[in-house]
Amino acid sequence: QVQLVESGGGLVQAGGSLRLTCTASGGTVSTNALGWFRQAPGKDREFVAAIGWSGGSTNYADSVKGRFTISRDNRKNTLYLQMNSLKPEDTAVYYCAASRPFSIGNSNAGNYAYWGQGTQVTVSS
């Protein structure tokens, strides 16, 4: 059973940067699509970014395009989210997710079988 653990969240001022890390254990995720989602207080969970098995295919929510970069290191079984030019509206709990092997991820949360517990990101104005 794959387990995902996020880290790297915290409090940052608007315009600042954070790098989130998601480490997988209990099995390799090298053949899984991986993604980041977030949930702000009182709002539904929303898609942030996704990356394919090899890392060659990525997609982003319009709200983070040009500011966030998703990447993965299959040797380390790890997923990253580099967040630059952070805004107060980026404040949320950020979750990483993994699809089943050889399955599509993309922006649909229903495509993901494994979820981390989340890490809080707070951006102050």
C-alpha cells in the first residue's frame, strides 16, 4: 500500500516562495501519475498541478500557471511543487496524490487512488 507524506508547508509573505515535497513509501510510484491538490477553508478541494509517469507531461490550474512548477524524482520516489510569487489566495492545505500504476491522473481527483494527509500553506498579505 502506497503511503504519501507531504512536507515543506509553512507561513510566507505574499510574493515569497515555498517548495513542497511529497515522499512515497510502501511501494514505487515511478509508474503512477502524481498530482497536487489544495483545499482552502470553506471551499472544495481543487486541482493545482499534475505530472505523468516520466515527468515529461505536466498540467496546471490556470490560477497557478507561470508561478508553480511540479516535478518528480522517480529514483527518490518523490514529488515536488515549487511555488513562487505566492498570493494570499494560495492559502490552503496542500495534498499530494498518486494514481494507480499506469493510470491517468490529470485534474480529476477521482483518478487518484492514494492521498497524503496534507500540509498547510499560509500566505500573509
